[in-house]
Amino acid sequence: MSIRPARITKVLSDSIAAEIGFDVGDAIVSINGSQPRDLIDYRFLCADEFLELEVLDTSGKTHHVEIEKDYDEDLGLEFETALFDNLIQCNNKCPFCFIDQQPPGKRDSLYFKDDDYRLSFLYGSYLTLTNLTAREWERIEAMRLSPLYVSVHATEPDVRIRLLKNQRAGEILEQIKWFQERRLQIHAQVVLCPGINDGKHLEQTIRDLASFYTEELPTVTSVAVVPVGLTRFRPTEDELTPVTPEKAKEVIIQVQHLQQEFRQKFGYPVVWLADEWFLIAGEELPCEADYGDYPQIDNGVGSIRLFLKQFEAIADKLLPAKLSAKIRERKFTWVVGNAVELAFQPILQRLNSVAGLAVEMRALSSDYWGQNISVTGLLTGHDLLLKLQGQDFGDGILLPSVMLKHGELVFLDDLSVEEVATRLGTKITPVAGVEELINVCIREDG
């Protein structure tokens, strides 16, 4: 496996790297004689007090740099990728895989499926454990890479093999025991596919995973149950059916019953439902206390409750009774997925309580993906152009940045924010989080 030099994309100001004179575009070849395979190796190697770096500058010239620093002190560098060797590819054929539910003709990178334990450790992405070699299992143990985030889906071997289309998928319980024996931890997820891993299979999976929970050191620290997401581009032979409101209500009752049982047994619910279940069922979200420390927030478990909580706290500090005298009356259009339309009404009402400020919500479904109920993060430029053409947006559109590719002003369908803004004839302002949403509404240059 080839290891590429670690290309630098940012040098933090007032850092060791800035003081030495590192530049964007330079690349680290080795640290104390070892080539870092990834960001994990880089952090481990850079923890030492004495470093000898082999560096390749932008002209291709090699330099040897010696650094003396405090133990664990960061150099202040960021890189173009977390992996300096090849990404571990996924060899599963999961019918619900979002990569396989995209339209043809897009960039090659959009169809690349990873199953990399390093991305799981660094960023909380999910892996199946079916693609790990013996060497990688050894590295997880040696470097104590914990917790990892594991897509379990089912613990019964035949059901999991059916879902992943991989004979190695049936080893999941033995693999979790491997983590238990080494006192390493995982967070688990179950993507529920009606008619395949629901009902008695879901109960078996949750009970099997909960058996690895102990108060002293749980191996399975949390389980998230997520509804399968389907698009109109999925293969016709995938044997999948969408989650109906009736099915969502059934799953909510089933999982909440198990939560109550585990609370009594462990003092901890162990398993949580993604917010989408309640949105699909048309039911109220659980109260804030039910989510604890939000162990599965990136899986959509409690993300709406947390957003509402954060909004209230920040709104109390930032939102004025009326706009500044320097600001004329202001109107914005806030675009969200229709799945959160009702849940976000308190936010809308609070924003509109500010004298001089008018915010109108446009809650959209995704025609692009063929979904009647859509979360905000899956809306595309196509959807905005189809649903919003010819409308009055006031001072512009407030666009949640979760709709955009990470680090780019581009929607999931490859349309740019600039192109969509031009075709709609308005300004589009991406907003990341509650504070930015509020500040754009009230600041003088908003």
C-alpha cells in the first residue's frame, strides 16, 4: 500500500509550524524516520518532545527539520486528507447504501464507498468490520482506537448476511466479543428495513447489543435505530420498502418499551431512536432529558432537540426586541426540509417576534431524490429551483449549510450555490448553526 506525503493545507497562526516557516503546499514525508499512514499516525508520532521531520516543499526540494517542543504539543498543521495511504473500500452490497442510490453521471468520487476504521475513529463515520484485515485488527488493539462506530443492522448471521450481501457479515457477535475482551468500545447503529430486520429481528438485535452493556465499562455504549432512506434512483431489485407512518409508530412503541426495560436494569436506556421516526409518525419528539449526553447526535438522535435548546439559549443572549435603528425592516426566506417544519415552528415564531424582522419558512420535500418527507441535509439545488422559482425572497435565502458538501459551496447534486442564487434571482447565505442563523438576521450588514 503506497503512502503519499502528507500535504499541508493550513498553517495555524502563532503555532510551532508557523514559527518554523511551514507553507501551505509543503508535505511531510516522515517523522522520526517513520512515514505516517494517516492522521492517527501523525498525531502519535508528533507527541514526542524531539522530532526530526523530512519535508518536501512546493518546489520539490527536500528539507530536514528538527523540532524540540513540549510533549503532546501540537505543531499547528492541517492536511488535505486524513488518510495518506489508500482508503479502505467497502466490499458489501447493502441494498440501502446511499452511494448506490445516486443518479449516474456525477463525479467519480461520489460513487466511492469506504469502510475505513480510521475515519470511524477520527470522525465517527460508520463501518461494518467486514473489510478489516488481520493487520488492521492488530492496529486497532495496539493503538487503542476506541470508540469505533459500527453498522450492525442485525446480529442474527443470516439476516445480516442478507442485508450486507457478504458472508463475513455473520461474524458480528464474535467481533463485538473481540472488542469486549480488549476493553475497547463501540457505538452501534441499526438501519431498519421493513420486512427484513424489523419486528422480532430488531428486538433480537437490540437485546444482543444490550448484553454488551455494563456500567463499569460498556463495550456497546449506545445503539441508534435509524429508518432506511430510499431514493428514486435505487435499484429496482433491492427488495426494500419505505417506512410508513404506521411502521414508524410500531417501531417507536417497540424501542421505547426496550428503553424502559434497560433503564430499570442498567439505569441507562442503551438504545435510541433517530428523530426521523417521530417526524414520519407525526409524533412529538422525546423530551430533552431522554437523550442524556447525546451519544448518537451525528446519527440524527436528538439533533432537533439539541438545536432547539441551543437556539433558546443563544436567542436569549443575542435576539433584540427590535432591529437596530440603523437597519431597515428586513425579510428573509429560511429553507428547510419539510420533515422539520413543525418542530422548527418555535424558532420561526421567536425570530418573528423581533420588531422589523420577518422570516418566512419554506419547508421543501426532495423531488430530486423522490422523497415526500425530506430532512434538510438532503435538499438539493434542483429542489430549490423546482419549488422556489419566481417567489419573493425578501433580502435573500437563509440556507442551512448541512445541504452543502463539506467545505464547498456546492449542493449534493453538484449545482453551486452561486448558480442557484443567479437562477432564482436572489442572494443565498449559507448558515452553519444557531448563532450564525441569528447573526445573519440581525447584524447591520446582514
